[in-house]
Amino acid sequence: MTDKNYDLTVTLENLSKDALSTFEEIASKANHLQPMDGASLTAGHHDIFASTNSFTGGNAHELYNNIREDGFNALQRLKSEPVISKVVFEDDDGEHHIRYIARVSVAGVSISSNNLMSKRHPLSSLASMPVGESKVIEFLGKEQDLTVIETTSFLPKFNGEWDSLLSIYKHEQFGTKEIRSLRALFEKQDDVDEFDALFDEENNLDVNIEDGISHKILTAMGLRDQPILDKFQDEIFRQPLKTQRIILGPPGTGKTTTLIQRLGQKRDVEYLDEREKQIAIKDFSGFSHEDSWVMFTPTELLKHYVKEAILKEGIPAPEDKIKTWESHRKYIARNVFNLLQIGVDTGKFILKSNISCLKPEVQHEPIEWFEQIKLAHNTRLHGQLLDGVKLLESTKNQSTTAIVDQLTKVVKKATSNNLVPLYEKLLPLESEIKKLLEQEKENVDKNVRETLRPIYQKDKTILGKLADFLNELSADSDLEDSDDFDNDTSNSMNIIKHNNKSASNEYIQTIKALARQTYLKRNLGKSSRAYAIVQWLGKDVPDKELLIDIGRLVTFQNGLRRFIAAHKRYLLDIPSSYKIFRKESNKNKLYYQGEPEVTKYISGDELDAVLLLTLENTHGLLSSKAIRLQLDNSSFSYLYQYAGALKNQVLVDEATDFSIIQLACMHRLCHPDTQSFFACGDFNQRIAKTGVDSVAKLEWFIDKSKIQRINAVYRQSCKLNTFAKELLEITGGDIDSLGIIPHDINHDGVAPVLAEKTSISNAGPWLSERIKEINSAVNVTHSGLTIVPTIAVLVRNESQVESIANELNILLEDINLSVEACKGGKSLGDSSGVRVFAVEHIKGLEFEAVFFIDIDSLAKNSPELYEKYLYVGVTRAATYLGMTCSEQLPEKLEPLRALMVDQF
């Protein structure tokens, strides 16, 4: 044995003894601190993993119980997994220090060496550094340049006594070593013959210690557990709370893991610095910082596995925290922003998933369309105020000249591209405007009511008849109100069924609108509600002279009313502005391929745009200090409600599968104080037709400097990585997102296999033979358990899932391997074995082996997406990849043939 080997042997023996005794000490103390069960800590506590209402939950009692249960769960974690890593580092004085790192929290546990800390502690970032590198961190009361000497990652296991299986040891002198069992390093039998030891794995150093990192066979579906990140991932997830990042990179780089660990570290107030703690406060809906977060995934299946990964990090993960965009969009549009109709009321829109009003090219490139919607809305609102100034100037008198002049000056200095400063300047003028309105309101209303008296005396049933007419009118969803400003509020109450009282109010409002238009020598709009009521009244409308007299007073009040709570229309009038924009654009054949049959109908793409403008304008108002100070004022209650949708942390997995409008919405769901937005994705895996496909699009809503790439992959074999590279090159993919396998990973793998002239109907026998080859290659026992690899079979569509699964179940009976049909992408049955999916459902997951059935038929049926589907399928596999073709390999994929063989 060379000196170096001897030094390594002694070093690792000492490492294992110290580590295992530390495991025992931590687990013992955690057990002592923790009650026999969690009942005393969680009595009366609602299940934190149950679905809750984000806008009504979160009181102090629940928060207290959450904290207590978090502590209970942390102790439970320490009992089963005392530590995940160890780092040895050198300080500025040349002194060496050791720190053991727990996955989540130390939960009050201290050990004799006083060297235990949480992964969320800033110092634990050293465990992610390459050995030999240094980092400036505050240590022992001062900033020091700390150098990493060695690191070890552990997979603790207790079976009567502690051990760590497949530990990874890294040292500048010894390199990277994988240790099968820590306990086997020092529990050698002294009397074992040196020759016999060669055949005894327990005592054979060469077997127990391997150079580099071997591949771990995947035996369960889900996201890879990577408790310690690499240097670049660690730097990203430790960015300050008030940070925004989009992480781009190939599959297997730990992008999702980085997001999850970011969430955990930034919701743990204990490990935030003082500046972060100042903004890590309750959100507008009353949730504590720890509970103010949301994560988006593109599919329900991925949502399930993301939730599992989040729970592993000790983060409570209720259903209302992990969302698909479609479900969250509908919830906030309906329940927070009042954009969608509820029941039979007069809500703004009815979401129709089966309509598509936009032209296909607008769906793919929606930015210009959205910007025009925003411009149209702002121009309309500014125009309303400009018109208001004209009305006031034409009807003002000596006593009102001063306020009219002030309003004129404010409005004419404003621009339509930034209305918030205008609203700020109007705030101190509102009390005087309201006073003026009240002075003449009663007189005007009395005059209008008197016009109804002779009609009522002639026919005392007139109001009942008008109510019946109004009830019929309400059912006509194509009838739109104009911007008349003749009422005390621009948003009248939703009336489900009209009665005499509400009918009399409608009469008064109608006569006011008619009087104003008569005074201004204009006509009522034929699509307006007032016009329909006037037509119904017929000869019962007041005479022209009376209307003109009333009209002058109404016109002055109309002008003033435009300046009361004008900020409300910045948000609440977005639906009306959009309907007008859609109607006008459709006339000019811009952006739209037709209008919906009912004006209220709206498609998902359109609702995304309306939501984005709503969220942008919400942020615009909240960015004003003057307005933020008014949030407790009743006139801003609508803004406080809207702000309740904003969260302290927003995270997005597989971001490139969302449209640019959807991503911008998620970005705007961040609380304005934290602005914490983290997303990850890969352009090469974009399988949604409207998904984001370039950095240029991302730069529309986020600065280029906030877009980062990571490339180190920890999933694929070298052969599959080479195959993926060739696939990207021949299909014109994003080569910058190609994965790079770290030098110390030992996973060469096997060549992919190809079967041509093998249709879906006769693929079963070939597929079962390949699966048996994999089973024979990896069907080994480890610690008494038989390893069963995860295998995914990908088919073109849902209709093929069940038939291929049923056939394989019969063909694999002789090796007792079960096959599950995962219809709709849902997770079924045992976590290991063979699963059959339609290809669109496997984003974000990983398997030991993947088989792609009928690739040439997919190319014919989905020519615009099949290359992306193939890349996603290829990168799901860690070691084994197989493809079948009904006829032959598509011509474009022909260069891949040289990399494939007939069998594994």
C-alpha cells in the first residue's frame, strides 16, 4: 500500500468514526427534545398540508401552531437524517474548522463540538464549493477568505446502528471518492487473510471506495433529491430576497431543486440578513412572510412531484401554494379581480376555453397586441379626463372657476403613458370636488324625479313594467353601457332581478344621460342601455326644453365626477377598455380572426392579457407612496383587495412552457416590496405551441442581466448526452443549453437502440425484450433489497396508453414486472417499474430508461413539435433510450442512426 493510499485509508477511517458518532449524538438529542408524538405541539392545529383559502386564512393562532409544528418536523427529520454534508475549511489564520450541515433546521439541537448548522446558514455555502476554492464570508465576527479543504456528502441510514451509504468525499489531494459504506471503513476483521479480503466486499477497500461518482439507478419517479447544490446553483439560490432570476439550462442540472431550496432559504426569516428582514413582512392578504409564496408548474403531474420535493425540504406545501396557471388564473380573475361572471350577476367576462378569437400569429407573438391594449386603455382614460375638462370649462361659473382651472392645469400636463402621477395630483382636490357635487346633486335629482311624477300618475304600473323590461334587457349581454359619468359611481350595483325601486333609479339615470346629450346637441349611443330605455319610454320622455335645463347642470356634474376616484378606473375599467379595443380592432381586421358570438365571452389568451394589464396597473398604483398611504381609506378598498393576490415569493418551474403573457403575469404577482421572482426553464424543452422560445422575449419583462444559465448535468450518461447534443445540432436547437457532465461523474452508459418497421401494434415483443435486457443488467440486490429501475414508455396520444400497457403486462409476467397505464399523466401504482405515458405528460420527470414509440408517426402528426417532444423524451432518460418507427427514421433524424444499435 503506497503512502498516499495509507494516508487516504487513515483519513477516511477517522472521517467515518467522527461522522457516525456525530449522527448518533444528533439523533439522540433530537429524540430527547421531541415529545413521543406531536400531539402536544399541534393540538387544535388544522392540517398545514390541506387546501386553504389564501384570502381568508392565516391568523395568529394558525401561525403559532405552524411554528410549533415546523419545530416538531425538524426534530423528526434530524432523527432520521441527522446531517447531509460535512465541510472542512481554513480561515485567514490558517486554522482548520469543521461544520456538519443539516438539511433544514438544527431545531435547537447542539452537539459537543458545537459544529452543527443548517444548510440555510450562509456558512454552509462552503459545502457547495469545489475543494481548493475560497469565498469571503463573515466568520467569527469578521469577514474572512475561507478556503475549502474537503467536503463529504452523506446518505445516513439507521439499521440498529448508523451508517452512510454512497457518501461522496472530495479532497484536493485525494480527488473525488465514493464510499459505499462508512461503517465498513473501520469495522474490519483483523484476522481476515489479505487474500480472502479480496473476495470480501465488506473488508475490501478497493470495492468500498471508488474513484469518481458512480451512477445511481433510478428506482422511483419524481425529482432527484439533491440536498447540496453545486457552486453555481448555490450562488443563485442565496441571492438576496429582493432578487429576480430566470435560470436556463438543460434537463438534469438541478434547476427545479435550486428553486425549491431558494424558497426554503428565503422563507426562513432566521437566515435572512437585516435588510431582507425589513421587507419579509406580512403580505396584503395578511399572510406571514413564511406563508406568502406560490409556485407554478405547467402540468398537474409535475405539480405532484414538485410538492413531494418541497416537502423533503421541510417546507409546508398546501394545495393553494403549488398551482398550474390555468387554475390560478381562473381563481384570481373570478375571486380577486372580479373579471369573471359569478352566478347570474352582471360580471365582466365568461371564460370560454373552446374559443379562439386571436389570429394564430398573434398567439405566437402577442407582445405588440398587448402593448396596443395598454395604450388603448390609457388613452381612453386620459381622454375621459380631457373631455371632463372641456365640459367643466363650458359650464363653469364664477364660484367654480378656481377648481376648474386647477383640474385643467393638472390634466393638460399629464400624459397618457403614465397616469399614476396624475392620480396623485388629483387626490388632494377630491374633497372640494365632492363638496361641489353635493351642493347641486339634490336639486338635479329632484328635478329628474319630478319628470317621472306625471308618468306614474297616468299609469301606476309603469315602474313594474319598466322593471320587467330591465330584467329582459339584463339578459342581453351584448348591450354595453357608455362612459356617461352621470351617476355617483361608475360601477352600479349588480341587480339580479329589478323591482320598482331599482327601476325608478334606472329611469333617473337614463333621463340624466338623455338631458346631458340633448344639452350638448348629441345623440345617445344606439348600443347603450340608456338608448334602449328611452326607446321603451317612447313619448313619455320629458320635452326638449326641460331636458336642456337639466342637461346643463348634469353636464357640469358629469365633468366633475370624472375626477372623483379616477384611479379606480385605472383598474376597474380594464374590461370595458378591452371590449372596445377588441371591437375596433376586429373592424380593421387587426389581431383578431373574428368576434365571439357574445361580447362577454373571452378566451384564455385574452384573459391572460386582461390579467396582465390589471396586475401591471395594480403595481403602478402601489408604487406610489402617496397612494400606499391611502390604502386604509375606503375609496382604495378595491386596491387593497387586488393587492391581496400578490405574494412575497413567486417561483415558476418549466417556465418556457408558458406564454410570454402568462410569465409576465406571474412576474407581476410579486409583492412590490420583495419583487422576488425565480423561474427556470429550457428553450429546447418547450413543448407548448405558445411557449417562450427566446431570450429576446424574456427581456420584454425582465432585464437581460437577470437571466442566467447553468449547464452541469447530473442525470444523463455520456452516451445519451452526446446523443442529445447531436439531436440539438440537427434540429437547430439552443446549443448554449447543452448539458456538460462534470469530470468526476463516472457514467458512460450504453448506446440507444432503434427498431424500424415496428408499428404501435407490434412494438410490444421488441419492447418487452429490451426491458428484460435492462432488468437483467440492473436487477441486483442492495442492502437486501432488489433494485427495480424506473422505465417510461412514451406514446403519441392518450388513446394508445392503455393498450400498450395491457400488452406489456402480459409480456413481462415472467419477470414479475408490473406496467401501469398513466392516463392523463396521472401517477398510478407503485413508484418503480414500467409506466406508459402520452409524451406531453413527462416534463420535469426522470427515469432510468425511456422508450419512445412510433417517432415517425409523431413527426407526421405534429411536425412543428415532434423535435421538442423527442428532445424531452431523450433527456428524461438517465442510461437507457429506445425508439421505434412504424416505417423508418424521419429523414431529418438520419444522422442519429450512427449513434444507435439494435439492442442494449
